[in-house]
Amino acid sequence: MKRRDLFRMIGAVAGSSAMYQAMTSLGLAADSQYAGPIKLQGAPKGTKVIVLGAGWAGLVSALELRDAGYTVELLEYNNRVGGRAWTIRGGDTITELGGETQKCGFDPGLYLNPGPWRIPYHHRGYLDYAKRFGVALEPFIMVNYNAYVHSDAYFGGKPQRFREVQADFHGHVAELLAKAARQDKLDQAVSKDDQETLLEALKEWGALDKNHAYVAGHDSAERRGYAVNKGGGLMPDPVGGPPIALADLLRSDVWRALTFGQTHQWQSTIFQPVGGMDSTPKAIGKSLADITTLNAKVTAIHQDDHGVTVSYVDARTGKDQRQAKADWCVCTLPLTVLSQLDVQVGAEMKAGMNALSYFTAVKTGLQFKRRFWEEDDHIYGGITFTDLPIRQIAYPNFGYNAPGKGVLLGTFAGAAPGFELAALSAADRVKLAVEQGARIHPQYTAEFETGVSVSWHRSPTTMGCAAAWTPELRAKHYRNLAELNGRVILAGDHLSNLVAWQEGAILSALDAITRLHHRIVAA
Amino acid sequence: MKRRDLFRMIGAVAGSSAMYQAMTSLGLAADSQYAGPIKLQGAPKGTKVIVLGAGWAGLVSALELRDAGYTVELLEYNNRVGGRAWTIRGGDTITELGGETQKCGFDPGLYLNPGPWRIPYHHRGYLDYAKRFGVALEPFIMVNYNAYVHSDAYFGGKPQRFREVQADFHGHVAELLAKAARQDKLDQAVSKDDQETLLEALKEWGALDKNHAYVAGHDSAERRGYAVNKGGGLMPDPVGGPPIALADLLRSDVWRALTFGQTHQWQSTIFQPVGGMDSTPKAIGKSLADITTLNAKVTAIHQDDHGVTVSYVDARTGKDQRQAKADWCVCTLPLTVLSQLDVQVGAEMKAGMNALSYFTAVKTGLQFKRRFWEEDDHIYGGITFTDLPIRQIAYPNFGYNAPGKGVLLGTFAGAAPGFELAALSAADRVKLAVEQGARIHPQYTAEFETGVSVSWHRSPTTMGCAAAWTPELRAKHYRNLAELNGRVILAGDHLSNLVAWQEGAILSALDAITRLHHRIVAA
């Protein structure tokens, strides 16, 4: 008996919680709750499931239920599958709520991922589907030491290099702690024996000099970079520049940029699919083409003891009302959309559907005549952080060091600036991204060609970026939303602890269809 | 007038030192002393330069002198160009000093870079040649948070994840410093106003809880990873594991692994050429094929007022003595080799040639039946660090998440373990790499197929890895080695501040041929 089968058995007998406790005690559950490819056995012949929404949760549900032997029908509002896992390329048109239509003018090979754009190494569900469908992955550069950290009001508005900010923050922290340790001010928190090693570690890690000071010179330059770098032959000797003062690091808030790449969900090695984020959903969608109806805007979900009836219209015209019937329904529509429909579910689930608001996000892609961030600024991939409303500039993580045009992400704003930007037209969001970005890269002005902007609150099929759970809302509504409600079960990243991640949608779908299948088989 | 031309003019008039001072004062010299493609104008017709060695320094010298109008002859000991910038693939044979010959048994597409294996973003000379010769680059993963840090004597020999070691070191440092700050023990080094921000920064950066303590829980798990990760639907709630105690981090030396990726030469974004490190030298070498003689082992370099005469034999037989004559000579042979030849240069240069010893390095490549480090251990690219003599295990930075075989770097040892390993036969070095690696990845035993090992001290053409400069040796010998000596000028990474880096060889060559050209034109 394979270990996986053992855990499945424990899960079947004692529930998934017991299964994961067993896995954890054996050190197997770390990193992911993805337990390998799902196997649903014994689907009753002729049982039909209707799946609503062909984003990740809907695609996974439809794929696995179909493969398990169910009759599946998949309805999708958009004229494409993938949901927020979407890639915009030249020729694509985008119509936002309010009616503004953009036509993307990017050159071939260039794109914007307006939704998710990276795959953590521990998102094993995603990685497994990418492997099954032969989608190639390439590294996403999360930490680029030569990218900028920009504070508009500090350093005369001049962007600082990430390597300088991190090295100087570490250096100052190490110097302060070393000083306290040498003056015996650590309050017995570190034993006398360990104190020597602590000082050695702080010296090496913080790039301190032999007096445990963080100063301009070779030690600090080996981390923050050189003012005059190392050369060959009789070129001048290398010179290290002066560190940024701790007070300036703290007051300017640039230290906030340091934690991103150290946070579990963004730690290296982190990936992007080669060619765009829609690669994997497209590949799965292709295998489901014969059971998929695109441009199907759901208007009502009714159920009774015998089955589920879903009403939908043609999303392009709002007309041509149709009905689809099934024994069961997996509904992956965002709660923003679902809560506005005529849905026959219990009061507690309804309350949950109505309780959640959604985070916002705005992304803007900008095409430039040349890759000046590489050619002039020596920034290859990665992210520049700024306190301007555009928040981030992210450089393409492919085609490095090659000539030609490039598209970078010129805005990635959530929260307050995200809502402010959402109030602008797409054209104005593009204009603003160019203006603000030019404060960091003056080349923007001369090199800009064309842009496209997506505000998720203005997307008719999503009306928001991701569910804004709080601990209180989660305690009150999560289980009511996740439990099977009559013949309807919900799934999606909103029903996971990985909100806004594709993996959340995948795990939610696998969990939902497993419970649904067990319910069906048990009946 | 372009800025570049202005600096060239300053350089021509006032010397390169003045040029770089001017560039630095304008903030332009940071990051590299590479000043863009070299342009040597006015080469006297019919002047011949012989270039010895077709590693990076020799290739760059031959290429640029040839393009400037010189008649160039290039002699190379090996049967290939590139020198230490070398890639070993299936079918290649390697014969070491002592006579042992290995035949590499790797599958197609798999390889070992036994010499340099990464290109920092600030090695602009390299990047420019890669661009000129159309060589594609891909990211080298320097920091992999899910790779291991292994101390054989601590944690029961169980490897720790890099993310746990770094998060816990940061957390303990932040907690200690926050405590000292809150108890007003920082000795006025931080103003009262800044102290509040310092505490906020330490809390966020160190993942401290609301009491500024670093403990098991959500905050620390968001950095070190979860014992039970986040799931979807009704999967169990995430659980954070307990941090490693500071005393264990310090005593086990695992903290030493934290600085690699933060050191300027290894900071992201850092690259490798697609397909192997020999790509760029091979491409340059192809353009020089008509002026290159391979298998030419230099035995003597003589010079007089009229020219230089280089004697060489067929490296395969040791016979067939020939002579090549030229007006000038650029000699890029390693000093280990050069110091053993009959070379007519001044006493001071001779003293320098004899004074330097070379660092050692051993690399061993291992092919496995499957990529278990990805499939089982979820390590995609990057490096595991251990205090075993193998020192590092580096995973391939391409073909992620794909099925099939893989070659990893099973040993990268310098210093003491490097010399110990160099004393073993290649077959024994492979055996030892498998045995020691199995303590970290038990799958080694069942999955190993074939290996190949290179000890640079046993390479007949190099007899060492790189020049072991000390500040004292540099003060005494560097300039004497770098100055034109009669009609002979030396170049190579050994004559740079970037020893063991391809960029050092490139910058050294550009500097040497510029000075040589100016001397020739001035005559």
C-alpha cells in the first residue's frame, strides 16, 4: 500500500483533518495541502454536474469530474477560459464597466498578465497541472538587487538601489546589536559563549568592519555595491560609497521594500509560465472544449430535490435566455457576481455571499521602443518599489539582454491608490503611469509607445480582485459558504486560505469536488 | 558629442584614472568599469600581434585587435577555445594530470560547467559580448528558500530549509535589538523619534509578534513557511512550526549560508547562458577560426628589439616544434603554466610570475534517473550548502517541473576540502559525492547513474583554479605583471580585481590591448 493510499484511507475513515494530522506528524504535509493528483472513484453512471465559471476552480472541477465519469457541462461568462488567469496581447480588446473599450497595441511576443503573474514553488497543485498539460515555466525575478526603491519625498526623489537599502539596513541593525552585545546589554538573552559567535555572525552578515562598525569601505561595498567597481589591468582601484544613514532609511520608509522577497508566498524559486499566465488554463480548457459554453452569463441558479436548473443569457447581447439542468452544481462565480443573481440557497450561505467585499487592484502595461531599464539602468527583471500611486514597476522576466521593444508593468496598485486609479478612465491610468514612472526612469517620456490598463473593480465578470476576508467574517461565514448547500457547492480562491492565488482556487475546487463526490457516492 | 566620446577624450588626454574620476563624479561609473565596446583606431598596416591562450582574455584580445586592423595569430593549448569557460557533455573526454581519463556519460541536453557558471548583472563586458554574439541568457537561481542548509553535526544531521534558517536568524536579531531599544539601551545611537520607526521596522522585517517577540505562529510562518500550509475549502487551518533556537543557529554555523546571495558578485538578477557556459566563447572562437591554432602548447616566448618569437609543440604528441613570429605578444596563459616556460621578460615580471600560487577548486557533476530534488523535495534550481567536504549541491536552473533525468552539481569545494578531494582519483571523487550527498538527499543511492569530476589543480592547461592574490602580493607584483614588458603584455582574470570571473579576463584584456595599441600607435 502506497503512503498516499494510506492517507486517503485515513481521510475517508476519519476525515481530512485526521489525515493531515497524520501527515504532519510524519513531516509530510509541510509546504502544501495538495496531496497529488485527485482520484474520484465510482461515479454513478449518468450523474450530471454543471460547473459555473471557467476560471481555475471551474476548470479543475470540470476536468476532474469529467475524468471521474460524470457528465459535465461548463458555463463561462467571458469569451475565453481562465478567469483572472488572463494574458493581454496585441489585438485583444477589453471593455470595462462604464463601457470604455481598449484595444491593446502591443507588438507580437509582448504581453501583460493583468491578474496573477507568479507561481510559488510550494503551489504544488498548480505545478502538477502545469506538468500534466506540458506548460513550461521560467523564473520570476522577485528580488532584483539593482532595481530601485523610490521614496518621492526623500533622497531628493532619487531612487535608491535595492542592494543599497538592504545592505545598509542590515549593516545598521548589525552594528546596533553588536554594540549592545559588546556592552553586555543583552540581558542574558545570549550566553557568554554564544555571544562571541553572535558577534562573528553579525560582522559577517552585516558586513561590519573589524571594529563592528558599518562604514564606507570594502566590507560594505561587497554588499551595497561599489561607487567604482572592480576592474582589470591598470583600471582604477574599486571604491565603496557611503552608506545611507539609518535615520534616512527609517523616515523614508524604503525599508518596507525588504520583506517582499522574504515572505513565503513570494520566496524564490518562484515562476511564471513561459508566454503568459493564460497558458495552463488554455491548455486545460482545450481538453474541455466539447463541454464548455462561452459567453454564457448566468442569471439564476434554482434547485429542488431532483436537481439544479441554471438560467443564462448570451453575454454579448443579454438575450437568448436558456436553461441548463443537472443533478448537482459546482459554482465558482465570484461572490461579487453571485450575490447579485437569483440564487436558491439557504439563508446562511446567502448571508455569506452578501457579507464579503472584494479587494481592488489596478495593473497597467506599458510598451517602450527599447528596453532602457536593461540597456541604461542594468535592471534585468524584478520589481522597483515606489510610494507613488503606481506602487510598482515590474520588468519583464524573459528575453534578457536582447535588443528590441519591451512591455513592463507600470502600475500595480491595490488599497487606496487602487481605488483612486479605478476612478480614472483606462486612458488616464496609462497616462498617469507614464508620468509617474518618468520620475524613476526619465527615459519613459521619449520611449513610450502604447499602454493598456485593467481595473479589476471595473471587470464585468469579476467586479473586484479578490475576497477581503477578515478573521471575524471568516469565523462567521466561511464554513457556511464552503459546505454543500442542497445540490450546490461553491469553490474558488475566495473559499481558501490562499485568496487571490490560483492555488487557492485549485485546492478549493479539489476539496469541494471531493466532498461532493463522497456525498453523491454515499447517496 | 556623445557622453561616451567625451569620456574617451578625457581618457586619452588625462589617462583612464581621470576618466573614471569624471565618470564617478557624474554618477556613471558605478557597477562596472566596462565603458562600452572598445574602438581602437589607426592600427599601423601589417603590424602583427600573437595572442597566447584562447580563454576569455585571449579571445577578446584576438577579436578586438583583429577588428582594429592588426594581423593576429591565436595559439591555444586545448583542442577547444574558452579555457575555464567550459562545458562538459555526454561523449566528452577529460584527461587529468596523472593520466586518468574520464568519458562523460551524460544524456543529451545535460551538462556540467566545471569552471565559471554564473554571470552577475554588473558584468557588463560579458553581457555586451553575449549580446553581440547572440547568446541567450537565463536566470541562475542563487537563493532558493526551499533548498537546504546542512550541518552534519547539528539537528541530528537533518538538513534545514534556507527559509527557516534565514527567517529565524532575522527574527532573533530583530527581537534582541527591539528588546534593547525598548529598554533604552541603544545609547542614543537612535533618536527617540526614530526609535518608534525602528521598532516598527524590526517588527515587520523580523516577523515579530505584537509584543516584539519571535515565536511560533502566523507572523513567523509567513517567513519560515508553515508546518501545515494554507489550503482550500474545508482543509485544515494552516499551522506554523517552532523557530530554531538562536544558540543552535549560531553553534551549527548554518547562518554562514545567509550571506552568499547578498554579496555583490552573487546578487540577483544573475545569469547563466542557455545550454552551457561555453556558448559565448564558442561563438567568438568561431569568428576567429581562420587565425586560431588549437593543440598548440607554448614552450618558449622570446623577444628582441624587432619582435617576438613563440615556440610551440603539438599538445597531443609533445612533438612537431614550430615557431610563430610577431611584432607584439598578448600572453593570457595562467601564471602556473607561464612560470614554467622559457620566457624572456624582465626580472620584475618574472618575480611576479613566480610569486603567485593558485586557488584550488573541485566540481563534480552527477546524473540521476529522475529530478527527485524537484519531485520529492520541491527544490527548483539554486544551491544547498553543507559543511561536508562536498560543500554545495547545486540544482539545474533549467527544465523546471519537467519529467526526465537531471544532472546536478554534487561537489563545489575549494580550500582545504578542495585539496583533499584533488588528491583522489576522479572516480573516487564521484563516489564520495554520491555518498556524502545521500546524507542530504537519500534518493541519491537509488537514482544515481553516472558522474564526472574536474579538479582544477589537475588540469594540464591551468594547474589551478585562479590566482591567490593577497594585498601584500598585489602591492609588490601586480603592476609589474600588468605593464607592457618590452613587446609582451599579460592579460587574464589574474590581472584584475575580479579574479576567477570571466569579466576579470575581459576587462584585463580590454585594458591591456588598449595600452598596447596606444604604445604601438605612439611609436
